[in-house]
Amino acid sequence: MKLKGTGKIFVSLGLFGWILIAVILVSSYRVDAQDTSRESMFKKLELFTEVLFKLQQNYVDTLNTDDLINAAIEGMLDELDPHTSFFDPDEFEKFNTSTKGEFGGLGITINKIGDYITVVSPIEGTPAYKMGIMAGDKISKVDGLSVVGMSTDDAINEMRGDVGTKVVITIKRPGVKEELDFEIIRDTIVINSIPYAFVMDNGIGYLRVRQFNAKTTTELREVLDELEEEGMRGLLIDLRFNPGGLLSEAVNTVNEFIGKDKRVVFTKGKSDAANQEYITRYNRQRSGYPVIVMINEASASASEIFAGSMQDYDRALVVGKTSYGKGSVQRLFPLSEGNGVKITTAKYYINSGRCIHKDLNDQLMKDPRVRNGDMTTEEIGQLREEADEEHLKDVHYTERGRVVYGGGGINPDLEIEQAKMTRLGMELRRKNLTFKFAVNYMIDHEDEVELDFELDQPLLDEFLEYAQEDSVEWTETQLDSTMSWITNNLTSNIVSKKFGEVEGYKIAIRDDQQLQDALGIFEKCKNLDEMFDYAVEQQAIKDELANE
């Protein structure tokens, strides 16, 4: 096909000239292909180009073509599920960084407290840790630029950079009048997938998986070797609030417990490339101790695959609350000029044949009535009840024949409720008062704090007075019901400032009733068979009480 006057079109229209040429070319292919679906699509592309061209020629104000086209892309994707999304170059780079598990930075955990980006904790072994950055430091400037009042994301963007480059951080430190400048050389910061792993006093190993990134399997193998060497008699894997991550890492971590040549996941989609089976590859299989996996409503995607697969192969007792139900597969496609698009290409099915995806979640996320607050709690509750009824009709079986269900996340073998925080506790947490009090306390008392530090009554009274000065009010009843949390949380914060996050975390979980109930199962049952029987008994008791 010969195109006459192509040069004139390009000169007069610029970008639109190329768009029009592309539409003419695909239109000529359209006729030869005689494909009704393609023909309809190309007609709409012609229409889109016409509208864009007319706007550029006639709209009263100057238009930014990039913004218009990006808005059109966003509008198109808004018609699909909430997991299909477009990334501009900055967003695309951030997304890749989060899955790789490392970046060039300083090595600090931060939180915005008031107007200040505040250091929660320096990460041991990182540049910030080596330079003496401390918990409680308030960051006022980055390379001379004030970050007071800046959002956490924007401040992070200022602090991150290429490995080996220099950045000057200015901080306000409690107890020090003058601001302090720290010249720090950025380094590769590894995001730990497993921040906590230790054997508790009762001989039970505990490990928390924060997310499934590129280093999760390596980290898991290392910590399991250490816990096994310490002689743990049981293992609790905490996947609560784990948003997921890389599918390959979920498969490889399950491999540690079920051995080689076992199907973990298969996917179904439109293209041949989307239909895959994921089989364990390594001749590795941990044994000799029972395993409990904890999940909750915020456990999603790869964490659900791990928990559900351990359940399918009867390798662990799953406890907690029903998981989120994110069982769709997204593939990342790089685009021109550094942009990218994440597209849902398939759904996950674990070995029992059940799909873990909960379609209702996508429906609610996209429903404008939910986003605008126009759908009542009762209406949402009714939709959830209907979805749960359908979910319980989708019956599947584990390797041993235990019943499991598809289409609604992962149901725990034993449901364990999480205790709700009191209003006073929420107010103290919202103002981050235990953290701030601990920072101030450590200025004068660090040498007095030992690993077995315990909060005495005078110090508790001092904290309560500190909270009142910050306009926190309570009744005696509220204080009584929150006292355990206050004592434990304050002790945890003080110990972590001296001995690190892990030691502080060991104290913090003492007040985690859901976790303590799960740990109690190890005392009632010697092995997994007894745990499975115990879960059935407890469910029967619960059903009987519900029917009374």
C-alpha cells in the first residue's frame, strides 16, 4: 500500500501524524485479516485518534499530549481488575526495586511523626548504623533541602540514590541542642524478607516472613538451619500481614517442607504462556517437627500459596483468620521510555485444584459506591455472605482427604481471633507515645537497661503523666484494660533501643494473644496428626455453640 503525502502529514501533525499512519497501516491489515474483533478495535483506534487530533487543533487552551494519552490509558485500565495498572518511569523503577529486595540507600526504618521524618531504627550493618544514626533522630534536611513536612515517600526519594554516592543528612536529636550533620555513603540495602527468627523459651521456633522477595528462599534456608541446630521441637511460621511477592519464592519455600517433584501451583489464562505448572525442583524436605502457619485477612498472594500448599500437602496446621483471596497472576511488561504495565494474565490454582482468588474483593475495590462511601456496611456484609456461601460449595481435598474450599482465600484449619485494641491503646499508638517516651528515657538511662529490663511502677506513672501532657485522657476502666499493652509495649521499645529490634520484638509478641493461642497448640499436641484432630474437635465445639 502506497501512502501519498506522508511527509506533509508528519510535518503538520507531529505525533498525531505517526498515530494516523499506524492506524492506516493496521486498517489495511484489518481488511486482509477479515477479523471482526480486530476490525472493531481498529475502528475505535481511528476514533480515538480523531478525537485527539480535533482536541489538539481546536481546544481553547494548550494541551499536554502526554497527559491526555496517560489519562486515556488509566481510564482504559480502570475498566479492568484493580491489579492491572500502568506505571510511569518512576513508579516502574520503584516496583522493580521492591521485588528485587535491595536498593541503594542508607539503611534506616522511618516513620512520619508530626512534621518530621523520624528514625524508628537503623538497620544493623548498614551505612546509617555505622555512622551512628539513632532511633528517635528527626531528619530535618537531606543535602541541605528541608524535608520537614514532606511526605514519607518524597523523603525516601531524596535519601535514595546510586550505590557509592554521598548524601548529607541533617538531624535533630533529642537531648542535643544543635542540629547534627552526617555525611553518609549510600550502599546496597538488602530488604530482609525474614526480619525475625528465633527459638523461644518453650523450644518452639518462630519466624516471620514479611514478604516473598528474591532472597526469601535463601533467608529461609539459613534461619531453618540455625533453628534446627538449636534443637527446636516445633515451628511457627507467621504470615500475617504478608502481602505476597514473587511466585517462584513461594514455590521454593514450600519445597523446603514437601520435597522434590511436587506440584505447588498451576495457572490458567488466555495465552499458552499463561498456562503453567510450578513443580518443586530441589531434593530438600525438612522433617522431625510439627509446623503451624499463621495467616490473617491481610495475608495475600504468595503467602496464600505458601499457606494453602502446606495445607494441601498436610504439612502444616493453618491457623488464624481466612486470608485475603488474591489469587490472580500479574505479568510486568516494560514499555517505551521507561514506562511499564502490569497485566492480570491468569489465576492461581494450588495442588488440590482450588483457586484462592476471591472475585468479590476485586468487585468491591472497583465499585465507585464503595470508594465514595455510598454502600452501607449492611450491603457489603450481604455481598460477603453470598460469596461465602458460594465459596463453601467449591469443595476440594488435601492429600489425606481433608476438606478445603476454593474461591475465597485460604480458610484456616483452626480459626483464632485477634484481640481488639482498646481505644486508649489506639490513641497511644496513633501518637506513637511509647516510642517517643522510650527515646527520651534512653538519653539518661541507657546504661541502666539490661536485657531482662522490667517496667516498675514509678516509670509507668511517669509515662502516664507524659501521656496526659499530650492530651490523652482515659477512665480507670480504660486504663485497666490497656495496662498490659502499655507495660509490654513500653518495655519492648526501651529494650529494642538498647539491644535491637529482634530483642524488642520478642517482648512485643508476649501481648499478641492470637499468637499466644497458636503457640498453646504445641503444648496440647505432640505432632501434626494430633493437631489436625484437635482442630476438628474445636470446630465441632464452635459449631455446636453456634447452633444453640
